[in-house]
Amino acid sequence: MLSRILGLVREQLIATLFSRTATDAFYVSFRIPNLLRDLFAEGAMSSAFIPTFTEYLKNRSRKEAWELASNVMNLLLVGLSGVALLGILGSQILVGRFAGEFAATPGKFELTVLLTQVMFPFLPMVALAAVLMGVLNSQGTLFVPALAPALFNVGSLAVALALYRWLPAWGFDPVLGMAIGTLLGGALQLCIQLPALVKKGFVYSAVLTLRHPGVRQILLLMGPGTIGLASTQINILVNTWLATSQGEGPVSWLNYAFRLMQFPLGLFGVSIAAATLPRLSAHVADGELEGLRKTLASAMRLVLVINIPASFGLAFLSGPIIALAYEHGKFGPADTLATARALVFYSVGLFAYSGIKVLVPAFYALGRPRVPVIISSVSVAINIALNFWLVVPLGYLGLALSTSLSAIGNLVLLFWQLRKSAAAFSVVEIFILGLKMGAASLGMGLLALQTQARVAASVSDGSVASEALVLGLAIAIGIAGLYAACRLMRVEEVETMRTAARRKLAALFGGS
């Protein structure tokens, strides 16, 4: 939660301080190395590394497990440093292929090239941070790895604010501070995990070889996984490329909307997946198929219970949420309206993004990485086709909608194939739960929207405090309505959460 809140603050800072020309350039330049990060760090590499490392911890010595982790880190450092160097040298070509339309605006293309060159070294740092995260998660340490991205946002914010007034005096656009801050943030994200790793007894080894059996296993899983887990990022890449041809602003509007959609995705979807993968890997390593089924079923039910309401909430309250979050400084009412519309279309696929985060790693734990590769390829093809079809009548909004629709298709195919692989859960139970949560969330959304409109007309004076108060009240009443509907329909997970919350509160106050 801290990481996502700071990430939102970071986006607010960018929207408030910098022009749409500068923000378009920043987001495109960050997207290029960020795609490689998702391919090699937080995507396929993590999903291939964790099951292999978990198997080493369970069935071999800790010394062998530490040697495997060291080898992977050394290979990533050398390999991705080389990729970063090539990216810096070829950044003009990359930007030209990716955002050639920026040349129509004076200085925009050149700014994008500069920012890309500055941010490419972020790639090896965040890849190493992902390995440390996998090592710690595999041993049950979840808090420090989850906190690490918050340090990335802290670094970005601190540097951007420190250099905001100095850079123009030196002849640079102030948005360059965000690029420099990205590097510092990546270093902080890596370093904060080192003490926890040492506490676990990690012993570094200077081994560097592709012949290590564990490395070979990771590469075999990672090869197809590079495509399999990158479907969402490839979709975003295509969307960004098409968005650069839609005039000034769409790149930024889509990014702001997607970032807000990622708030519940990162808070719940990614967290559920991060907590589930080590358990899935342990069940497979122990041959416990029934445990695997129960863990997957529980994770998918949680995804629906949490993210379907989040989808409806973002859609119904998109305007007030965007206005409160971004409408300051250089971000005006027209930007709010454009971003809110994009958020509605992105929110359609929120539950699917979260479900993909949970289901794809299950195939790696089962040793079947080819399945998500094929499904991902189909999803990417569908998304590209929808992009070109929907961008004509809907403009940049069609790009957001196509991303959501392709994610839903991806999830359905993954779900179907996983049942064939592990008979993990009942389709009927999941479908009924989805219908229940959809009905309850629709009522929640309507109740929250009506509350927001009526209260805003009565008490809002246009200040940030009053807008926050009105929105908070609308959300609280909406959640209360959702809770009542879920209890009425006997949604098991809601009762479980209520019981767990009561126990936590009792322990907290009892201990004080």
C-alpha cells in the first residue's frame, strides 16, 4: 500500500509540474527500458527463478541454493548491463521507431532520446532487485520485498523536486530530474533488500556460468515465459506507439489512467500472486496436488472478491478520483475528463489483469510454460487487431478498451487450460461467485456515485480537502453497501476477511 500510494504521489507530481509535451516524452522514454524490465526482471525471470530456487531450498543444501542465486545475479548484471549500453547507444533509433511522430513537435523527439539514455541503466538494477525479491519471498519474507518499490518512488520524488529549479538554469527540461530520480530509485530498491538477505544467511559467490543445472532450468522456463508473461506489457507498448499518433496528451492520459488502475492491481492482484507462487512451488515440489488446487482456488476467489468491486468503483467514480488525484498545476479539467474516460475502459479488465498474475506462474510451477506462451501470443494478436479496429471510432479510448478485452480473453484461456492441467477448481463455483460480486459491485457503484453527486452539490467548495471528504464518504458508503450485499449473498471470503480483521484489531489493542 505504501508503495502504491507513493507511486500515485509520483504521478501527481509529474502531472502537476510538467507540460503534456514533457510528460509524453517521459512516459515513452520510460516505457522502452521498462518493457525489458518486465520481460527479464519482474516477469518471466521471477516466475522461472522462484520455483527453481524453492526446489533447491527443499531438496538440496542451502549452499547450493545460494550459489544458484549468485549465479543468476551475476548473469543478469553482465547481460543486462550490455543491453543497457546498447540501448543508450541506439536510443535515437529506438525512439524513432517507437515515437517518430514526436518529431513534429519541436524538441520533443530530442527530449525523449535524452530521457531514454539516462534511464536505461535502471534495467540491470531492477533485475537484481527482482532476484532478491524472489529469494526473500521463497523463504517467507514478504514485507521487505513489498516495501522495496516504495524506495524507488521516494528516490524519484526526492531527485525531481531537488533538481526542478536547477535544471532549467543549466539548459535542461526539468523533467530530466524524473529520469535521474529513476536511477536513484532503482538503486534504493535494490539496496533495501540486502540487509534482509544477509539476515537469511546469504553467502555471495562469484560463479558465472550458463552450464549450472539450475540456470539451465531457469532459462528453459524463462525462454517461453518471456513471451507468456509479457502479454500485458506488449499490449501497452503497442497502445503507446499508436497513442503517439493521436496528438498531444493521449500518451500521458492513458498512462495516468493505467497507473490508477494499477493501484488496486498492485495492492491486491500482485500481492496475491506474490504470496501464492512460493506456496504453489512448494506444493509441486512436495507432490501435493490437492494443496495446489486449494491454493489456486483460494487465490482466484480472492481476485474476484477484491478486484471486481475495485473495477466498478474506478469506473463509477473515475471523474472525482482523477480530479482529486491529478487536477492541479498544469493538469486542467480537460485533462481530467480525458483521463477519466480512459480509466473507465481500463477498469473493465482489472479483474483479468489480477487473475493473469495468479494463473500464469502456476503453469511454471507445474513445469508447463509453453501453455501461457501460446495463449499470450493469441492475446497479443487479438489486442493488436482490436487496437487498429477500435482506434478509428474511439481514438485513444479504443486503445484502453482493447487492452482490457484482450486481458479478459487471456484470462479465460488460461483458466480453461489450467483446469485441464491440474483440475484446480470448479468453473461453476467461480462463475457464480463472479456473478455475485458483479451484482453487489454494481449496486455499490451506483450508491457511491449518487452519494458523491448529492453530497458534492451540498457541501463541496472546490477545495482539495472538501473533494477528498466527499469522495471518501462516497467510497465508505459504497463499501458498506457492498459488504451488506455480500453478507446477504453469503460470500465466504468477506466473512473470512471480517474475522481476520477482528482478530488483528483485538491483538493490536490487546497488546497495547
